[in-house]
Amino acid sequence: MPIYDISVAISPDTTPTYPGDPTIEIVSWAAMARGDAANVTFLHMGAHTATHVDAPAHFIEHAPQVSALPLEVLIGEARVVELGDEVREIDAGCVAAHVAAGTTRVLFKSRNSNFWHDDGKTFREDFTHLTPDGARSLNERGVRLVGIDYLSVEKFKSETFETHTTLLSAGVVVVEGLDLRGVAAGVYELICLPLKIAAGSGDGAPARAVLRTYD
């Protein structure tokens, strides 16, 4: 049973961060080479670094936090939908063409996946995104989890954040920063577990996400 790691590696040298988010720092807190008893690494990063999960609390005050997200949504059958390089917006028409009613989890593989090939940590502002009407269409189809292969489902520099609020207000789990380069379109088992952060606003958390085939 093949297992596909669809998580983005976290490194201060190669991992882009969304503009305005905390930068990534990974430093040695204790080191055996310096005479310490063990190696201990200090991590500094935002909750929405690399592959991560958005909780409703990300954009909705007093909404459920990441530690309360239902595990039955984060684990289960998911459909990977592959879009052509010409697709820059995942709108209602695109959703209607690719996502059948009753789909529980959908992961969009777009031209964004190729961005992870880029050397360095340059953030791409022109990423393919989900439109608000596309989000409403997903809600109407009963989708409970939506994933995308870049750092946001929302159009860059959105002023209303309507895509996020449309999904999160309906209880849809949003997974961002997926690396779907090595995965073909089809149906898989998704396992996506965000860190169980129980402090702060609970807006989201980095996650390790994998896909398994049913063969």
C-alpha cells in the first residue's frame, strides 16, 4: 500500500512564508557537540507555516479552535482533483465540473504544486486560489475538508477573506500548503493531523499529511 507524503518540509532556507506571517527559525537550544547531554532544537514559526490546517477561529471570533477539530474529518477518503495549468481561479463552474455532490474531502492539485520546485523561499503571489462562489459550491456539495497546494485558499491580498469565512463558518476544515507533485488524480485515504495546540487563539497549526491508496 503506497504512502505519499504530501507535506512541505520546513526549513528557514527553502520554505516560503505568507507575507506578514512569522519567519521560520530553527536553532540549536542544546547540543551534544557543545557538551550538553542531548540535542534540543528551538522552533520559531507561525501556526500557518508550510502544510497546515486552518480552524474556524482563524477568521471567526469565538469559533472552534484547532484542538477541537473532529478527527473523523481529518482522516478518511479524499479525492485529488488535478487542474490544468491554465486554471488560475477555482470558481463555482470549476467545482461543478470536478467535484461530485456528496464528496467529503477534496484536494486541489493545480499549477501551484510546481512552485515547490523553486529554489529558495520566494513567495508566489500569483497562486491559483479558490473563489468565494467556489467555496459556496463546495459547501452545497457537502464537502467537509478542502485542501490546496499553496499557502492559502484565498486570493492574495483579498480584502474580505470571503473564501475563508464561507468555508470556516460552515465548519469546513481547510488544509493549505500541500505538496501534491507526486500524486495522481484519484481517490485516496487522507491522514492529516495538525498539532494539538491548546493555547493562544487556536487559529491553526502545522500538520503532517499523507495519502494512502486503497490497493
